[in-house]
Amino acid sequence: MIGLIGKKIGMTQVFDENGKVTPVSVIKFEDNYVVAERVPERDGYSACLLGSVEVKESRVSKPYAGQFKAGVKPQKYLYEIRDFAAEFEVGQKLGVELFSGARYVDVIGTSKGKGYQGVIKRHGFHGGRKTHGSKFHREPGSTGMAASPSKVQKGSRMPGRMGGVTTTVQNLSVVSVDEENQLLLVAGAVPGRRNGTVYVKTAKKKA
């Protein structure tokens, strides 16, 4: 498995030779550096720790800066990928060329926050009739139990904070790999806002 830390630029569309349009998400990969290597003899597993977006040493704490070896500057975003398929060395710079042979990828990001929402928007409840005198329109309805135990069960779908959670979209088809501009075009939408950080890796369920 291989992966990189990228930034969601936005969405556009591409046309094939037959004129068929495909909506795509554009992901840009800025400098990705190998921060550390996990080895089974020392750590119990094999992995590659990637870092992206350089930060000043004065802006990070000493414990955080301690994981960066000599020659590797502190990075804002870190992402660990187990069983990294490509050859790498600590301090090496990686780019979008890693995905040149990939057909499908999984993209992880933080979904857009939508604030406090009701059950209709948050869970897709239908609500009641909109006719005069209905007295039941967008309310969630009864949540308690009349019989024992007379309490609200855990996991009940109720109003609350919506969005702003880690979301994974799997099996997105790779449309184009632009090594010159370090861009990856994938079919469909990826989670998060524009310029939001996303983590892209080869698909877990598709080759």
C-alpha cells in the first residue's frame, strides 16, 4: 500500500474521446517527506511515517520536534502508512508519481461541519404532513419507552452536531496523474472543504 498527504483543490470535469463528461476532484500534493521508518524489530510492525507542510521549529513543542531526525524539518501534518509498498529512505521527498500505476484510491478527510441540525437533515426523517392542523411537521417524535426500561436507548437518532468528522471515501477511480504540477484527478467527490487536508492511499478493496 502506498499513500500521500494532499490538499483538496476543488472539483472540475474532464471529457474523454467520446465526449463523455466525468466530474473529478483535484488533489494537489505539496512536498511529502519521509519522517521516520517503523521496523518490526524495534516497533513490532512495518510502516512509513509521512510529513507535509513545513513549520518553524519555534512553533512546535520539544516533544513534537523530537520525532524529526537530523535533516528533516518539523512538519504540520503526519500520516503513517503500514506496509508501504514503495522503496523509501528517511528524509526522502515523495510525489504524485507514486500513483502512476494505481487504478483506484481511498481518500480520507474531515467532512464539512454543518452545525446543530434536526433529525430531517441529519438522519433523513420524513417528518409529518404539512397540512393545516397536523401539529407534527419536523419534530423527531417520541423518544422514550413506555414499558420497562422507561428511558431513551443509546444510539437513538436525535438532533445534534452534524459533520466535522473523519470520513473515508473508498474505491475512487484515478482519472489522471499530473506529475509536472503534482496533481491527482479522481472521479467523484472527496470529503472536506476546498484547501482541506486529505490523505490518499491505494484502494484497500480494489486492485
